[in-house]
Amino acid sequence: MKSSFLSIIIILFNFWNCNTDKKVNEKQEYLRWIGDIEQNDQIDEPEFKVCNGNEYVLQYFNLGEGPVYSGEKSKILNIFKSKYRPISDKTQNGLIRIRFIVNCDGKAGRFRILQSDYDYQKKEFNKEIGSQLLNITKGIEKWEVFKRNEAPVDYYMYLIFKITDGQLTEILP
């Protein structure tokens, strides 16, 4: 009886020991915030640099403002109105979000695109729609330099495009 009890204890101890070792050895790296954009050398322009390190890029909710652009939102709307060429297609409906970082010099980089239908389910738009919006966004050059305590900072920015039947119907925020 003693030996079977001792055997069970040893087996349980070994089982517990294996599981705890596994957890200790599994070191996972997490981003600071959900949605942080890490440098990806395969898709990001190598000359774009954040000025204060990745851990100090302010999230859009830290700014308390909409797009911080020279000429305000009306200028952004005019840029897209003049450059976007719609694609007539009744199946092209939903939202395209382009998120990026504006560094302390007012230059934008690390662009990421997320596409969904109106129910926020993942959707793939016609590539021409997404690439047009991305290229126009990349071409915007006069992002405002945002300062915190008189020092320029890096910050996240995003634009959301509402697409209906291939037409650009609204830009948020």
C-alpha cells in the first residue's frame, strides 16, 4: 500500500514539475498596447524612424484630437476627393482603416491596413481600392508635429474610409 501511494506521489510530482518547467521556459513577448506597430523590414521604409523609441509612441487616444494635419480635416478630404478613382462594383462595401505612426518630424510611416465589411467582419476589397487609399495616405506630407511638455513626440494616427459600391463615401475621424 505504501509503495503504490509513494508511486502515485512521484508520478504526480513529475507531472507537475514538467508542466511548471514548460511555463517557466515559455517566454512570450507582448506588445505594449494592442495595435502597436513594430518595424517590419519587409514592408516598411527603412529610413522612417521614430524619434523617442517604440515604447514612447503616443496612442491616438492620448492626443485628445482628431487628425493633426496642417490644413485640418478639410484638406485631407480634398486630397482624397481629387485623387481617389472609384471602382464601380456593388460588392465593394465596408470599411478600410489605415493606421500609421507620425514621428516627431511630422513624417508618417509604418502603414498598416485593415479591411472589414459593415459588420466588422474581415473582408478583402478589390486590391485597387486598398492600394489607392494606401498610396494617397502615404503621399500626405504635412502631419503636425505634436508636442508634450514642449518636446516633439511620435504618435499613432489612423484614417477610416467608408466604401459603398466602390465609392469613397466618408472619411473618419
